[in-house]
Amino acid sequence: MSRSRKKLPFSGITTAASEKEDKRRANRKERRLNRQTLCATADDTLLRNKRAVGNPWLFAKDGKNRFDPHAYPHLVRK
């Protein structure tokens, strides 16, 4: 694994390592609201998706950006 390299030169824009906790929080909120809606109305057309419940722009990372692997060789290492 010492020679392991990324195949595509993309990296997160901010210093956050992961959006895992943000995604978990949004999924839990979505499931809770959908469960409440189904218990109250039993109508599955009123169910919400993750984008309607949580705002992905408020997550820790703001997406990914391409970088030059020759200029930043430390970002290519896994």
C-alpha cells in the first residue's frame, strides 16, 4: 500500500475530512419525518426526500474540486 495513489485528482474544498455525520443527521431527520407522515396520513405521496429535509450547502464540505497532481503530490497519496 505504500505505492497507493489516487486515480483521479479530486479533493474536498474545505478542511473537513468527511460529511458522514452531516449525512447521517439528514437521513435520520428524513426517516423520522416520513415515519410521522405515514403514521398520520398513510399516504405515501406526501413523503419527503433528503434534499427537501436537509440543505447540502450547510454540510461540512462544499463539494470537490480538481487539482494539479504534479503541483500537489501529497494530495495524490492515499
